[in-house]
Amino acid sequence: KVRVRVSIMKSGDARVALVGFPSVGKSTFLSRVTKTHSEVASYEFTTLTCIPGVLEYRGANIQILDLPGIIEGASQGKGRGRQVIAVARTADVIIMMLDAVKGDIQRELLEKE
């Protein structure tokens, strides 16, 4: 079993975790609001590790984390779910990114995880 490190050192004035299913726009959001490039592709699970970026806003440095996509059953250990959830718990704010077409279903599943 290959272990991939998901954790990242906390820095800045606040930490925001981007949590969501694969291919919902987490990497695109990070790349647009920070100077960090997070790989974007037309297939799921492009992000395999935690990608940190920093948003400078009114003198505050806000660390934003692009986390690997969560899959159903993450809290029971599917995929990298437990690692992703553990990192999200260290955040001051969690942004749940949802697919506009599947929004309600994905929101309910993410809240359950």
C-alpha cells in the first residue's frame, strides 16, 4: 500500500480547506484566487496531494488548501478520505465545493462524511 502525504504545515493568519468530490473546481478556484498553480485536467483525481496557496487580503495572509477529492465512504477509509478529513479539521474555514448539477446530493454526502 502506497502512502501519500496529504498534510501541510499551517501558515498565515487563517487556513481554509477546499473540500469536495473530484472535478468540482477546487484546483481552478485555488489557481484563480492565489498565485499558486494547481493542475487542472478533464479527468478525476488530478490532485493527489494537498496543494497550498496563499491569498493576501487586506493585510492578512490566508492559506488555502486544495485537497484531493473525497469519495463516498471517505470517513470509513475509502480513498484518501481519512487523511483529507484530518487536514480539513485543522482549517479555520471549510469551503464545500459542489457540482452545480449535483449540488444537493453532493452537499448531503459531504456533510455525512
